[in-house]
Amino acid sequence: MFPEDARIPVSKLISLWIAEGFVQNIESGRLKEEIAEDYLMDLISSNVVMVSRRRYNGKVKYCQVHDVVLHFCLEKSRQENFMLAVKRHHIQFQPSEWKGNRESFSFSKELSKFTSLASKKWKPFHQHLRSTITTNRTNSEWNPFRQVSEVRFLKVLDLSSFSVRALSSDTLKPLIHLKYLAVKADKFHFNPEPHLPHLETLIVSSYTQSPSLPASFLKMKKLRHVEIYYAELDLEFDKQGTFEESSKLENLRILRGVKYHADRVNVLLRRCLNLHELQISFKAHNLFACISLKLESLTQLRLSFDSVLLSGLHLPSNLKKLVLFKIPIENVMSFIARLPCLEYFQLRELPTYLTLNRIWYLEDIKFLKLKHLKLVDLGISRWEASEDSFPQLETLIIKTCSELMEIPFSFADITTLKQIKLMYCNRSLKDSAEKIKKEVEENEGCDRINLITIGVSRNKLLSAVFDYLRASNVQTICLIQ
């Protein structure tokens, strides 16, 4: 279903397999996602599928298929009437011409010489269609949602390459068998519970207006994977501030992109009993919110704070991956270090905290299991830590920390350190990383640390710009960020 040379997201691939019914719970106690991952590893070990990129823990994040394998698969799918890949200009696109159960549509910019352009009336999709995916963006004025809503047996619908101004779940009401839905709309009105009873995966892209999710969202008991970026969950509370306890998402494993009031986050999460991955942005109703995330099943968490000053943040002890946005570094280190299973930690600060001459002292704080540390946009100029602060660290990534002058030299004594990656940092930071690498080579006699540098530092770039402008006799300059 994916185009040639495409990097295929494994999470999307697995969701599609589950929606198609290819994955069954044949082993008691195992999730469908785990079984599907085994299928993928079998294909990789057989050299049918290639690994494109891995996650921090070694699991496959993106995969690819070699051109020869792809062409072989497409030919076999035609012979067995399994799937048909269609590539045409949007003017010549007539879905009723294709009789397959699964169709992948790629829109070409070139018009075919052999196709008449006389008719621009769009014909409906074929009634036997079970899965349809569009694989590239198009500026077509055609809105496919009305036609596709008549295909009552559809299970998979990915029209995320089409951007529409407004979309309502009422339009998709006839699709009672739909399990996978991916759309892109400027305005998305969602009233899902009576319309899409079997939906398992929901992906909505909306950049101009935050979609609003009604309380009925919590009644969709079959949901497993939800991505609705910038969506606001609008729960209906009674006068006592309570909500119906019977509404629970017991199968939901991934929830990404939802905005929510910090003082009511527990009301939402008490209904997501088996959540493994959560990405949530807190809205600032209570500036001193106490946020408690006690989901023991949660292993991956991304938090973004909208001017929230935390009086207390309680995180589940089983967390392995944690990403924090818009929070000063001094406020988080002590309780983050207490997470016993944490392997990946990424921290991005608020722009208002990018003040000069700040020093980051770790003192006696230790991250005993941490393997990957990523620092982005930190407003620190000095960093003091010992080799005991990160005894298991393997990868250090620093991005756009323009004021940070050096990495603690004690990192040369971290025997597990394998990679230092610097992105758009200053020359002084790069010099300190090279010094650490050289120290390891001299002491151990091996090139253990892989040093990667990307981009030019901001200071160096501005200096070059000013030198050029001075040579050009420029009198006035305005810098806009």
C-alpha cells in the first residue's frame, strides 16, 4: 500500500494489520501489537523487509521494502486480486473503475495521453472496497469523503493526504465496519460513539483549529490508538465536578496530542486503564496544579506545560521513556532521577527560561538506568556532573543549547558512553566533546565514542553574516526570529 522508497512507520503498519484482521490473539495473555511485531521481525530476518531506523531501545521505528521486492509483491497482489495500486492525475481519477478489495491511490502530476478529460464528474467508489489509502499530497479540489461514505463494508480509510476545510463524523456515519480512520481537516467535529462503533485507530491532523472531542469519545471501548494533535477533550461534568465512571477505554494503548486542563487530568486517565504511551499538553487553569499520573502500565510519556507551575508531579514508576516540554531544568531533576526504570529522557525548556549564566548542578543526583539523554534549547551556560550521575549512559544528544560552553569532562569516565551528537551548538561545546573523545582513545586505546556534529552554531553564523554585511557597507540591519 505504500509508495516506492517510502519509510513506513511501524506503528502505522501494525495498526493497519490489526484493522485488516491479519493479527489474531492466538496466544493468551499477549497483545495484538506484540504478535504483529513478531510478524515484522520474521519479515526482517528473512530479508523481505529492511530496517530504516530504530528506536532508542533497539526496536524498529521505520522500515522499508526494496524496489525489487515491492514490484514482486505488487505483481502477486494483482494476480491474486489482493490489492491494486493506482497512479493517475486527479482529473482522471475514477475510483469506480477499480474492482479490488484494497486500493492504494497515488496522484501523478502528469496527464495520461490515452485518457479523455471530457468528464470531470466524480464517480463513487466500488461497493466491494474494504481498504483505501492515498499515499501522496494533492491540491485536488475533489472531496472524496462523500463518495467513500457510501462504501459500507470499508474497514480501513486513510485520506490524510486530502486536506478539507471541515469534516464531521456524521459524514462517515454509514461506515459501521470502519476500524482505521486517518483524515486531515481544518475543522473536525467528532461525535463518534453512535457512528463508528468498531473504530480502533483514529488519526486526525488539524493545524488551524483545535478539534474538540466530546464526552462520548470515552465510550468508544474498542479504541487502541488515537492521535489527534492539539485536540481539546471537552468532558461534560455535573455541578459536583464529577463524570460518569462507567465510560472507560480499556483497550486504549496509545493516546497522543490531547490538550487537557491540569486540574482534571486524573478524571481522564482513570478511564485509560491500560495506556502504554501518552502525549498530553496541559492547559493552565490552575497555575499551581498537582498532576498525578499513576498509570502503572504507562512506559512512554510526553508532557507539555502551558504556563503551569507544578506544586507536585507524580509519575508512574514503570516509565522507560520521558519527554518534557516547556519546563525549567531545575524543577525536574530530583524527582526524574527517582524513576527506577527510566532509560530515555528528553528535556526542552521554555523560551522564557533561556537566561544567561545559569549553572546546572547535578550534585548527588543519579540516573541509575538512563541510557539516552537529549537536551534541547536549554538556557544553561555551565553543566556540572560526575561519572556517577549517569553510570549507564550510552548516547548524549545536545541540540541548540547555544550558551552551553562544554560537556563535563567526567563523561570520559562513563565506560558505557558510545555516542555524542551535537546539533547547532557552539564551537566551544564541540571542542569539549573532542577532548573527551581523545581522552578515551588515549586511556583505552580504542575509538569507543562516536562524535557527530550537525549544523553551524548560531554565534558563528551571525558572525559570518555581520562580516559579510560590513564588507558590503550595509548601514542598517534588522534581525527577526
